[in-house]
Amino acid sequence: MTDSSATADDSPASTSEPLIVSVSGLRGVVGTTLTPEVAARYAAAFAATLPPGPIVIGRDGRESGPLLAAAIIARLTAAGRDLIDCGVAATPTIGIAVRERAAAGGIQISASHNPARYNGLKLFAAAGRVLTAAAGKKVLEAYERLDAEAAGQALKPGRVEQFDPTAAHVKLVTDIVDVAAIRRCRPRVWIDCGHGAGSRVALPLLEALGCEVVAVGTEPDGKFEHEPEPTAANLAGLLPQIPAAGADVGFFQDPDADRLAIADAAGRYLGEEATLALCVEGVIGKAPGPLVVNCSTSGMTAAIAARLGVPCHVSAVGEANVVDRLLAEGAVLGGEGNGGVIDPRVVLVRDSAVAMAIVLERMCGGEAVTPVADLASALPRFVMKKTKATLTPATSGPGLAAGLERIAAAFPEARASRLDGLRLDWDSGWLLVRASNTEPIVRLVAEQQVVDAGEEQATAAVDAALARAAAALG
């Protein structure tokens, strides 16, 4: 089983698919639950919570992006707000633009890994990070109060300035790695930018690092050639291109380029969970310090932290929660097991460019390129599986709470945590059941460390845990 939030096709969605509005942003099906008017209203609610100053706006490559951007720009400028329009840009690049331009906040138009029929808005605070839960709650309250009709004209309409923050992003990333070492080894990189915004930062970064590059999906037109979430099943058709190109490594970005999946030179999918673990060893090996991961991240990172003698703190799922804990603990690196790496030296946002640079630096630590397969084989061994269940009246609200209690009762030997949904821990393994923040589903994740009994027994333990949990959930 794999966890793919994308659906099997991009056929028209029914209006029963809800608009998901939360403290972390907004996401829905364009033309049904998400319209230009809804996006503009939500952006206006956000602007109402901000102090004076310009607002940065950007988008990933989705075909619906320009329509939503035009509606937002019209609504906000009519209300007198100045906008800094970055056009197509990666989500971490928008975070950098907010900070570089001392903006009041930022809006990224993106539905991340969802299929093309979706779009959404992600909101940024002046620090260049996604909003905290408290700030997001104020936006949600303002959205619910705000009249759906357009606001009246300001005495002086706002202005729109075009701005390209790519160079600033590339420089921040190259400043944290040994560029000379990477240039000396000149690794050959195969990359799929997924027809999203990733090419805007990935290609100039890889050029600055002196890599030989074979790139596909570089046109940010939203015409996805595969389901956009970078999972093994979705990328199976592309993996053979890596050895065919004679590449040393394969990189896969999601549409807004805040996540990175990796494959080795043979086209073997290492996965998103390996991304953070590979980066942790690279960063902590040079500058030891605390780490922060969310509660659905593989135990690989915690095992590496224990071996290196640094604390590994756990947050609830969600980028904002990871960043909150990262700042509180003074962590040197944070991230999520979905391939999202957060390096505070660059930006407080998950960043595929950061992940690429750190992994390439690790590969180029000697006179010749170290195969990424060798780096991955040295990681602690775990078996993880993910599945999901559609939310129904029986598994929503009180029904979900009751289901979680039934699951807890089904694992009396486990240690229970309710930091986010229900997490059960036992020796060398764990299970997490929680409602998604971005889709009407319940996610179930289980992991078991591979010990002397081998991978087969670990896999059996994971399968059994997921089956028992699914049966208890109902």
C-alpha cells in the first residue's frame, strides 16, 4: 500500500468534494467548490488581518492559477493593497520573497500534490513562513464574517510590481553547501520538475552547482504527465529514464516544489521518507544540533539523531507545527517524511532545492561521486506502509473520535499519544491514525524497524497493524 493523495484520474469532480478551509489555507476543485470569487474573498480576509505593507503573490504552474491570481489581484488592489507579483514560483521561493521584500505577508496559489483539477491558497507571515495556527484562525474567522460581495473601492487603488526572487533563493541555498566540491565532482542529475513551479529554482540551482542536468517536465504549465504526488506508484513510468540517461541520481519535485523524492542511479525509488534522513546526516554531521520532525515521519531520522547524540523533537503533522517547534527548540533542521526539508538558514518553508543541494554535497564529499544508493543503504532500516480511508458520517467528528478509541483498545500493549489523531508506539514500531488537513480522508501509517528477524517479519508486522486498525476504525 502506498499513500497517494492524488486520484487515479483527472475526470470532472462532483460538487460533493468539499472546499477545505482551515487555519493552514484553502483547497478545492476549481470551478465547483473553488471559484475566483471564493479565492478573492479568502485573500481579502487574509489581507484584513495584516498590518500595512505590500503582499507577495505567486503560483505554481496549474492552468487555473492565472485566473485565480487575477481575481485576487483585482480584489486586493481595489482595497488599496500593493502587491508584489512573483508569477510562477516555488512555494519556498515565495517565502523568501516575503522576507526579502519586507512584505506584510504572502499568498501562494497552489494545491501542492493534488491533481490538476484542484487549486488552493497557502498563506505566509511576514517572517516568510506559513501562518501559525493562531494567525490562521484569525483569517478563518475573517473569511466566515466577510461578505461575499466585493469590497468598496479604496480612495487610492493599490499597485502591482513584478518581482523575480529566484536569484535570492539560489544564493541562499548555495551558501549552505560546499559548491566547490560539487563542481569538482560534476554529478549528472536527472530531474522531473513535474510541469510545476520547480524548474524555476531547480534548473538555475543545478547550474550554479556545476551539475550535468537531464530535465523533464520543465514547462510550468500544469499539464501533469503523471499523478503529481511523487510516490513510487506515480513515478514508475519515469524511473527507467534515470539509468538510461547515465545519471548519478534522480530527483522528483511536486508541483509547488516544497517536496523532493529521490531515486538512485539504477532507477530504484528511495522515496520521500529517505529525503529528510539523508539531509539530516549531512547537516548534523557538520553542525550538531536539535532536530524536529512530525509524528508521521519515519523513525530513520530519530535513529540517526540518537546515534549522533542530538535530540529529535516531535510535532503534530503540518508544516506550521514543525516550524513552531523548530523555533521553540532552536533546531538546526526540521522536516516531514513527505520529502519536505526545512533549513532555517534558507527559509522556514519545506524546500526541495535545499534537499537537492544537501544530498548532492553528501554525494560529492570525496574525489569522485559517491552513489546515492550507498548513502541510502547506510540509513537505519524500517518498513513503512501508508493507506487511507474516505471520511464518512460514521468516521467524521464524534464517529472518528470513537473509532480512535476502538483502535487504542485494539492495541493494549502500545503507548498512546494524542498529539495529532492517535499514535501508538511499541518496541521498534508505531501506528498513526489521523484525519487529513487537506483532504476528506483518514490517513493510517504504520512502521516497523528491520531487526535481526529481517524485512519479511517487519513487513508482516506493519500489515497486521494496519489491518487491525482499519477493522477497529470501521
